[in-house]
Amino acid sequence: MDITSYKQVQGGVCAPQGFLGSAVSCGIKKPTATRLDLALIYSDKPCVSSGTFTTNRVKAACVKVTQAHLRRSNLQAIVANSGNANACTGVEGVEVARRECKLIARELGLKSSEIGVCSTGVIGLPMPMVRIEPRMSELAAGLACDKGEDVANAIITSDTCNKIVAIEMMIGGKPVRIGACCKGAGMISPCMATMLCFITTDAGVSRQVLDKCTHDAVEQTFNRITIDGDMSTNDTVLVLANGASGVSIESEEDIRTFHEALTAVMLELAKKVVRDGERVTKFVTVQVTGARNFSEAKMVAETVCKSFLVKSSWNGNDPNWGRIIHAVGYSRARVREELIDIDIAGLPACRGGLQTNTPSDDLREAVSVPEFSIVINLNQGDASYTVYTSDISPEYVDFNRSEYAYWNQAKVDGLTK
């Protein structure tokens, strides 16, 4: 179901009953900065929790620690920062992540293993704990039910805006809420997309059901987006369910309802990530149909969406279906050139591997708008796959040319030479 099928409510991760949020400014990236960069999400009731993480073999310290905590117990709080990824920081980085959990656990009266820790920012620099640790008490003391937007603001990096969703639905005649926020604008590629996402719900859900719903929803949403084809070291999706609504999700019908709502929330956030991609100008939906099997449909869709030639043509308002079909051809799917059809924004651009009679001016006009779709029919089977992606711009390259300023500040802090 689409997000518009649900009642929209305010509050983000604080919208469900029993969830509180807080955020403070530590100057993690730059001591003189005043923007929020350390956030806390907390449930005043024990939770059932689930999560998915980056499949990058190089994993941030916070990912390793949170994965270990989830294996041991359920999470009841999440502490997250922007400005530093705490990735490729060795044993010291793991100890820092554990210390963050320990400090917050002490403030909240929880076990360290009940805390999830997440970071996003520059890779390879030690965390400036000298600026973070003194703010932990203030962070915990500031917990309130109206801080959902502050939490969302504290985790953004190259994002131009925060990304928040909160909905309410009726299950068993009672209201149940799901609230969420995420960050992400660059290093976005499937398995998982490069981002942090925190989701809260006041539904009562078993660990088994929550795990299945979370993993299925991630596969249909965050694993269906790409901006630049890069995969981060820090990707994390965490879902916390505290049962404060008094509604238990047990019957098949209720599980299906909850699963659909969770998927709708994640899909809305995933699309927000692509639309806010680093210096992008186009949001493009690429649908592959008629594939032999699911795997080949996925291969084709992801290959087209990661092609810089294809993405560059979209940026230039060029309806270059030739670049699309050439990407289909090297996707490693078993395709037949003479069967491939391509539609651009509903207009036939290619039929049977050949150019159609659609006027080029019509096609150019169709890709000159901020959002459009590409449908690639392989005409070999019934399998399909959809990916949400963007163009690539000269400004993207300029934006990502250097992070040298961050390393300069780290040198001043004594974190690097």
C-alpha cells in the first residue's frame, strides 16, 4: 500500500506511544559548529527489536557492536551521531562504540546490550569522544515526546533536509502508530542502501514476526534504490516495537496489515533518499518486466540504474534508449536483443531492439521533467523488478571531490597527523 493510504501524523520516531527523543550539538565534525549532531531514541517500555545492516565486508565499529547487541538481546534505545562514521578505526573504534552504549545505558538504567549505536560521516577518523562524552547526561536529560524532528536533524550529513514519516492505522479497533526517520543522500546502492533508518512502533510484535516483516520490507524498499552505486560501511535499519498501544500483532490478517504499513513507511523514506540525492535533478523509476526469473530482472534493473552513461543522459535531458539497451546487454542476464522493448515516460522508444517512430522531440520533452519512468520489457518470461534511482550531475562530482577539510580539523584535534 502507498503511504497516502494511511493517516499521517506528526512526531516521526516519537509519534508512537512510549517513545521519546533527544538531540544535542557536540561539534563532532567541527568544534565551533552548532548544528545538532548527537541523537537519542528511547522507549519507556521494553521493546522487541530487529535490524538489517550493510553487506560491505568493511563494517563500521558501531555496526559490529549493534549487531552483537541484537544477537544478545532486544534494544530499548538508540544513540546516533553524524559527522564521524567511526569506521576503519580498529579496536579503539569498537571500544568507543561500546563506551557510548555504556554511558547511555547508565543514564537510562539499562544494560549496555540494550543500546544500539549508529554513526555516519567521514570514514577513517577516530571519534572525538572528548566532545561527545560530556554531552551524554544532557542528551538523556532532554528526552521528550516532541523531539522527533530534532532526532532526524541530528543524523543528516550531506542531506539537504531531514526525512520523517509517521502514520496511524487501526488494528482490532485500536490505533497503532509507526514513526520513522532516516538519512542518506550519497553512497546509495542496494544491499543495503547507504543510510541510517530508525523506526518505532507501539504495536506488540514477536521477534520472529518483526524480523520477517523488517527484512521483507527492507528488501522491497531500501534494497531497491541507488544513486551512485556506492555501498557504505555504516548502513543500518533498526526497528523497535514496545507494544504500548495494547495491540498484539498475532493473526495472519494483522501481520499482513502491519507488514504492509511498515513497507509503506520504508518505501516513502527510500524515495525521499533518492529525491534528496547529492546534487541530483531527476527521480527515475526503472521497471524491468518479462524476465526469465527474478534474479535476471534484478540484474537488468540494477545494471541500468548504476550506469553512469545512462544517468548522465538523464541529467542532460537526453532520451538515449541506446545507452539503456547497451546496459541491458552487459547485465549478464540472458537477454535476446530482438525481443527487448523500452518505454520512456510511457512513450515507446524501442521495439524489438529497434528504434520506434516516436518523435525524438516528444521523448526529449518526456525526460525533461523532474520525475519519469523507464519500462524495459525483455519479453522472455513473467518476472519483474523495480528500482528507484536518479541522474548523475557535474555538481555531484564537484561536491564529492574532497573531504580534506575534515581531516584538517582532525589534525587540530590530535586525531590524525
